[in-house]
Amino acid sequence: MKCKYALKALVVLAAAEDKMPSKAIAKKAKVPEKFLEAILTELKKNGAITSERGAFGGHRLAKPPAKIMVGHIIRAIDGMLAPVSCASTFYYKKCRDCTHEEVCVIRHAMLEVRNQLSDKLDGMSVQNLLDMSPKQKQKIFW
Amino acid sequence: MKCKYALKALVVLAAAEDKMPSKAIAKKAKVPEKFLEAILTELKKNGAITSERGAFGGHRLAKPPAKIMVGHIIRAIDGMLAPVSCASTFYYKKCRDCTHEEVCVIRHAMLEVRNQLSDKLDGMSVQNLLDMSPKQKQKIFW
DNA sequence: CATATTCCTATAGACTTTATAGGAACAAAG
DNA sequence: CTTTGTTCCTATAAAGTCTATAGGAATATG
């Protein structure tokens, strides 16, 4: 959910013409307000969005939506893409239950899975998401 | 872990020449005994293995390892492959936060992901896992 | 009957998920 | 300088999932 909410928020921001307060994003994205606040903070830390405080403050994308990659966001919010930590590039960690990692058949298999997954996810941008929406005036994304 | 343990148990059984008691599998696979017991029960329900009770009982594969698919096992143990339930084929469930599923951009994107994932995982058998192990007498899989 | 095993049920600690609540810090407008 | 609308920060918490552990009933063999 958290990850999904993050992506929804980014799509809303990508479609918006100006900065938006979290309340407005929450409404458009149908995400619990306070929960979204925390997510936006994470997205900011991650460099995907920027924010302005105070009255008439709000959030906006930090870069063009075509440069914000879904894989990057998922890693920031959810953690590793790989099914097992020993097959992760960005969150590598040794397994307790395998001693000969070089020959571990589970690891080899899961490396293949993780590579395919990251190819897909790192090649998919927020702009791509936006483009999946059918062309119409009243934008409904979900 | 659970899923990984299940796959490890299946690889051990695939490499074995005869039925094996759970204790022996646990040792070879380096999986907690009692936990493995529960997993083997699930694998049996799923049709991947058969078992015999009593002294000299044990577990064996229910079919040739080339016909036991990793995707099938993961679904049985972990549940859906899809990142979101609305994009799952076998575990479909409507999201609360999306009303127009047909146009939902998140769902469309995650459908692509789940399709690639299931192609990979449903095309990978326990035999394939076994074949990833380097050829040598003393079989060490992990 | 003794032994080795699967099978079944219950329990439990730690962690993750999915939030909610309350208020401090900040910025703009009147 | 007060009001209003924000972000930002910290704490709390209910529910669920994960990762087992424990104990023993049922079953099969010799």
C-alpha cells in the first residue's frame, strides 16, 4: 500500500500544473491524509519531490516525471526488489542459511528474477504511468 | 524464508534417490526442523510431494522435478506474485482505493510487472534449479 | 511393545504494516 | 502581530505477518 500510495502521489503531482498541499494530493489519490504526509517526507528525502512550508506551501516533483523511475521509488519506500537479500544489488546481505553463496542455486535463480524485475522497474518512469491513462479531459487515474 | 525453505527442500528431494524423512531434509537444507515440517505439509497439500507415515516413512517428489514449477510453489507458499492484488490472476481482489479499475494506471503498470514475473517463475522448474549447481561429486547447493 | 516418523494444534516473540493523534515550526496575508 | 494554512516531527497503536517452538496424537514397521 505505502508504495502504491507513493506512486499515486507522484502521478497526481505529475499531472498537476502547480505545487499541491498534501491534503489535496490525498484527496485526488484517495490516500489517508496523515499517512500520505509521512510518505511525502520519504519521497522528499529520496529526492523525488521538493516542498514549501507555510500557507500556500505544498509539494511538487523535483524533476521531470520521465526521470523519476518506478524502481527507484519502490526501493526507497519498500526496500529491495530481489526476493532474497543475497540477490540484491542495493540491499545485499548474506543469508544465514547459505555458506557457499557462489554456488547457491536459490541465489542464482533469484538473481535472474531480480535482474528481470529491476530491468522492468528501472525502465518505467512516472511519465510512463501517466501515459497509460486513456486520453480524456476529466483525468481519472484509478 | 518460508518460500526459500520450500524450494530448498524440493531441491534436496530432487537430488535424493529415495524418500527422505523431514529431519534429514532439514539437515541438508539447513532449515529449522519443526518449521520445515509445516512447510512440507503445505507442499503436500499443493501436490508437489507425497509422504508416508510411520517408521521408515518420509517425503518424496510427487512428479519429476522438471514438472514442478517455481512459480507454482511460490504461489502456494507466499501467495500472489503480483505486487498488487488487483493485478493478480490467481489471487485477484479489488482494491479499496481504486474505483475505475479498467483505467487505473497503477494496475496497468503492475500487470506488466506481474506478467513478466510469472513468465519467468512459471518457466523455471526445480530441475532447472538443480541444473544451476556446478557439476561435482559432493553436491553443495548453498 | 519400542521406535521412528508424519501430522495436528496451540502458542509466542519480534517485526511490519497501516495507519492516527497532537502539536511545533514556518510562511503568507490582512 | 494574529490568523490561517501548511509542512514537519514525534509518539502511539491496532492488526497482521513472519518465523518459528512445543507437545503430543496418529500411524507404520519390526
